[in-house]
Amino acid sequence: MEHYCRYLRVPCILLRMLTMSVLIGCVAVYSGNSLILSGLFAAASLALMQVGYFGAIVVMVMKEKRRDRSS
């Protein structure tokens, strides 16, 4: 597991995802949407980024298993 933590850099990625969600919310407010709707946009973007991050971890684990089996 230490191998993955070194490459994923979890705190940095989480901070970037939160920053992007806040920026999406700010852009939604600026474009004329209500605060509630822009908050929902920000939450949805954060959820989609988390799903993508989880998918990347699953793919990395599967590749690592294949590499271990072949050696």
C-alpha cells in the first residue's frame, strides 16, 4: 500500500479537487445561477471527481495484480 500512497499523493489531489469544486461553484454563481444551484453544481463536480479517482485506483490495483502474476 505504501507503493500507491507515494504515487497518488492523496492530500494534494484532495486539495485540488476541492479547489476545482469551489471554482465551479463560483463560476456557476457568476453565470447567474442561484446559490443553491451553484452549490449543487460544486457538489456534483466533487462527486464525479471522486468517482474518477476511485476508478483510477481500481485500474492501478488491477495492473499491479497482473504484473505480480506474470513475474
